[in-house]
Amino acid sequence: MNRQADASTAASAELTTAADTRWMARALQLAGQAAACGEVPVGAVLVSADGECLGEGYNRPIGTHDPTAHAEIVALRAAATRVGNYRLPGSTLYVTLEPCMMCCGALVHARVARLVYGASEPKAGAVASNFRVLEEPKLNHRVVTEGGILGERSTALLQAFFVARRVRNRPPSGTQQAEGSTDVE
């Protein structure tokens, strides 16, 4: 009986890993759409406990003039509208970059069960890098988290975006820089 239980658990873990990779790959596609719009390339997909996509989104704060239009928030809004409820219990959010404080708060309010993210966010990451918001004992909901799923691909997409942006924003050679600015990389 234990062998069957162990085999069942192992098979479940393999299915979960395959599903995690598949949904994160979709989030990466959405991040590419953000990059094509000149937004920081972050994509998110919210999936029900049954494996159904409830909502998707990518970063849109620049284009929408909305500081809350992070990929996670866009996906949560789409899912809540679709199911007709702001609570999304049993769901998993896949996002290419570790969420910020605002997005972590939204996950708690929406009662998202699980968060899977790709790249760590050394500046504003609120899951593990800088803060551990989702581990705060005073919160009334816990979100299970897992980082690093397709993390190298997520990081590479972000790095390529910022390199291209620096190149695009670099003054032409031979021109004078504004006083006090530096051209250090």
C-alpha cells in the first residue's frame, strides 16, 4: 500500500511539474507581449484547481497609466470577472517575476492557494528576496510559494529587455551627457 501511495505521490509531483512548466511557459509568452509594448516583460496566468485558465495578464502600467496594472493584478482582475467573485480559492498564479508587496497583498485578498514564480526580484521582491510578506503571521490567509520555475528563461527575458532599453536610451556617441549623469553599466 505504501508503494502505491508513494508511486501516486511521485506521479502527482511529475504531473504538477509538467503543469507548472506549461503554465509558466504561457506566462513567458505573455511577458513577451509586454516587452513588445515597451513594458517590463512580466506575464501572469491564474489557473483553477481543475487546471483551467481563469485569467491572464502582462505588465501594462505604462500604456494604461495605471501603477497597479502589474501582470499579477491584470490576471487576478480577469479571473475575478470571469468567475464573478473576487475570491479565487484553490487557484495557482504563475508569474515570471517574484511579486512585489502590492501583488502579494492582492494574492492574500483573493485567497489564491499557490504562487509559482520564475525569476527572483532583487529590488522589489516581496516573497523571498527582500521581504517575506506571504509568511507574515498576522495575515488571515497563507499562499504556498515556489520560485525558480523557468527562472533562467524569465531572467534572460528581463535582462535582454533592460539591455535593449539602455542601448536605446544611450545618448549618441560624441554628444555631451547631462550634468551629473554617468554612463556606467
